Amino acid sequence: MKTIISKINIALCIMLSIVVSSCDDENKADVVKPVINLIEPEDGEVLLTGEDVHFELELSDDVMLGSYKVEIHNNFDGHDHSTRSSSERTPFSFNRSWDLSGKKNAHIHHHEIEIPEDAATGEYHLMVYCTDAAGNESYVARRVIIRDEE
């Protein structure tokens, strides 16, 4: 009798192990960051005041994308070589997010970023952030230069 109970206990332990391990596979946390391939603008690219930015990138995630954000801010170090007074120019900044819910991959191409004619010229940082549905985030940084049309 003890042998039969021992065999039943062993069988129950094996079945319980199988059930628990299969549940773990299904409930594993998404810890992989999304992948960003920023095609345009390129590092060091000159962007002109009064024009839009040709923006193109590819995003992917192993499970599901969440959103992406583009941020542009100046990288001025305090000196200015402009012939215009600083009161005539405003440092350009841009910060906007787009939803990508329900997608694992996305090819983005737009001209929604417009640089005003009165934007201060100089070096800027263009940052692209991508967050997946689980909250993992990756980013790409580019140096761009804003100039007047010549």
C-alpha cells in the first residue's frame, strides 16, 4: 500500500512540476527593449529654417510596441555668432509622441516636424525614444544643425 501511495505522490509531483513550468513559460515578463533604426535625418544633417524635416524610421519589438516620441532641443553652449540679435531668434524645441499599440513592427515616414523661420540656428540634439507595451524603452540620439536657407 505504501508503495502505491508513494508512486501516486511521485506522479502528482511530476504533473504539478509540468503544470507550473508550462505556466511560467506563458507568463514570462517582456524584458527585451524595442529596436530603433533611424534612417532620416542622419547624424550631422543640416535642417533648414522654414522647412519640414524628412523623418523616417523603422521600429520593432519581440512582443508589442507601445509608442515612440521625438524630441529636439538645442545644444547651445552659450556663445552666438549670429548677425541677428538674440531677441529675434527663438531656440527651437519639439516634443511629440505617437501611439503604436497593437503593432510589432512599424515603418514611419512623415514630414510633421516643421522648423519655424525664426528658429535659432546652431547645433541641436534629435532624440527618438521607443517604448514597448511592457514599458521597456530604447532611444537613439542624433546631432543635427539648423541653418537658414542659403
